[in-house]
Amino acid sequence: MAVDTVGSSPPVQIGKELELVKRYVLLGIVNQILDHDIRIIGATATKLPRLYESMIRGLQDRVLLELAAMRRQFRDSGIGVDKEKRSTAGLCAEYSCMGYRHSFSMPWTFVKAESERLLKSYLTR
């Protein structure tokens, strides 16, 4: 994962904010994955489609609640996610924090592994 800043040197606490923004971006991906899987369950012939859909919707509700809490925290901390860009290599995001602009990128292999890890963490809570 590459991290760089645009402009002058960033404040010292960039690691904490970077981790928050990274989790926020990953949760957005997880939400899209869950949306996709809900549509797939509705379109396939499974024995218990309502059960599977309700389980996935429960996960999605928890993800959406965390995203909402993070947006409030970002607002209070002056963090803003400005842009997300997808390419064949991976996902890039730009954000601002304390008057500085930052960006980072994550390869798709990392995004996939972290998305799975996040979903597993929701299942074990």
C-alpha cells in the first residue's frame, strides 16, 4: 500500500487518520459486495433464500451503521474523503485531514483479503 501526501508535510497523527479512511473505503466495498450477494440470492434457486438474504441484510445493516458513525467522526475531526478511483491495479483514494490533502492506493488482492477479514470480524462479534 502506497501512501503519499500532496502539498506540504502532513501532521504527525497521519497514521490514525489513514487507518480510519482506509477502513471507511473498505467498508464501502464490503457494502457493495453484500448488495451484489443479496441480488444473487434473490435470483438463484436456493432452499432458504429468505434466511440467507436476512442474514446478509443483517451484516449489511451493521456495516451501514459503522459507516454512518465514521462519517460523524470524520465530520467532527475535519476528515473528508474526496475521491475514490478504481483501476485494474487497485483502488486509490484521496482525502483531506487538518488542511492537508493525502492519497493512498490498495491493490485488489489486498482489498479482497481485507474485505473478507472485515466480514469475518462482523460474524464473530
